[in-house]
Amino acid sequence: MKKILLLSLALMMCSFAVLAQAADADPVSNVPASGTMKTIAGDAMLPANDIVQNIATDKDLSIFYNFVNSTNLAETYKSKGPITIFAPANEAFESLSPGKLDSLLKPAHVWELTHIIAYHAVAGKFSAKELHKLINKHKGSTTLTTISGGKLIAKIDDNNNITLEDETGGRCIISRSDITQSNGVVHIISKVLLPKPKAV
């Protein structure tokens, strides 16, 4: 009986030691410094909401949302559609050439900004599966006409990513696809698409 009690006591002491070590450990060592888990563009979107409602609540798309509003394209993106949006996350805008983002924010450049933001929208609903199908059908690439009238060339790279090439030769990948909206679909892209400058 005594041996059993001693064994039980030893086990209890081991348990207390483990609990003490856990208490001493840093309780936030595995939590981001902000205290919240890192989100990815598109995480906050709900399929029952329209495109504008969804990008308005997604902090990773705040620059794109502000530009949609400042160019008066919100009503277009709230329409029944369907519309396919290639949405650059904040990092994509921040990686533009030095001074470009600041330049686009100036009132004098509102028409250029409108042209750029409209260049990220295509009439119709194009899922990743549909884009793959069109690319294969046209032997390796397909051309999409945006609501600005500009063209995008969609291809598939060696890693099976869908890529988009803009009119200036710039390329991006669709980093997250098929985020359903009540009036279309949103794909997150890695860079800002730039159309050919419009003749004034």
C-alpha cells in the first residue's frame, strides 16, 4: 500500500512539474505579434455579398477598394453582372515602381486610375476551370477583353498557375482563385495589371 501511495505521489509531482513548465512558457510565443492570425486576401468574403461589399470588408484589398470608390466604378462592380474581377492585393499596389502609387492618387490622374481599375474586370463569370478550358481550347493562351476595352492574355505556366499578361508586357499569376460573389467571381492576383496608356 505504501509503495502505491509513493508511486501516486511521484506521478503527481511529475504532473505538477509539467504544469509549472507550461505556466512559465511564453503564452504568446506561437501567436503573431498583433495578437491575430494572419489573413489572406479573400478570407473575409461571403458568397451572399456582391463584389463591392466583399472587397470593402477585406483589409488585404483596401487599396483596390479605395480606388474602386474614387473612380466611381463601385456601381458597376455592384451591378447584377456577372463580372469577373482580378483583384490585386495591397502588396501588389505597394510593389509598383517608386512614385507610381502616389501619382495615381492625385486628382489629375483620375482618368488614368479609372482606366487601370476597369482593366481588372471582365464581363461574365470566368472560373479557374473555365479559364483552363479556354486556354487549352486555344492551344496555350486565350484573350480576355476587359470592361475598359483592353486585352489580357491568359496562359498556364510550368507550375500549372494561370498567368495574365497585360498590354505593357507585365505578367502576374492568379494566387487565389474562385472566390464566389453574388454577382460574379473574384480572383486574387500577384501584381497590378497595366493597360496601354489611353491617347488623350
